[in-house]
Amino acid sequence: MPIADMHAHARGLALIGPLALGLQQPRDLAFRELYFLESARKIRREVSMPLALVGGVKSLAAARQVIDEGCVLKAPNDPTLARRPAAD
């Protein structure tokens, strides 16, 4: 989850985490949706057990892609994802 999104959803003392991460993150580091997908594809070819993809699911289209590629979709970090229209 991008740090700006983490900060937008944090409350109370939980705001400290995104602030600290923001100070440590390189300024040129851009968020990329499904950043673990290529690694998951390699693992998927080698194992037959359920494989969960964790990280970078920001849209319903990305969630569908993860499932279509044979991974179990764990709860996305974005609490608004479940409320978005299916056209996303």
C-alpha cells in the first residue's frame, strides 16, 4: 500500500508508522500494483499448494488477475476496494 494511502486510513497512534516509513522511503521509489506477481508466478509453477499473493492489490481488475493466475487473494490492504464498482 502506498504510504500516502496508509496515512489517509491511519488513526491515532497508527499515524506514526506511515510518517516514519515516509522519512525512510527513497523519494524516487514509485508504487507498482501487483509488485509480487512475477515472483508468485515463478513459485506457482513449482508448487501445488495454495499460494497467497500479498502486496500491491489496488483495483478489482488486479484482484481478478491474481485469482485467474491461480493465487489465493488475501484481504487487500485497501479498505475501500470492496466498496468500489465492479467496473474498476
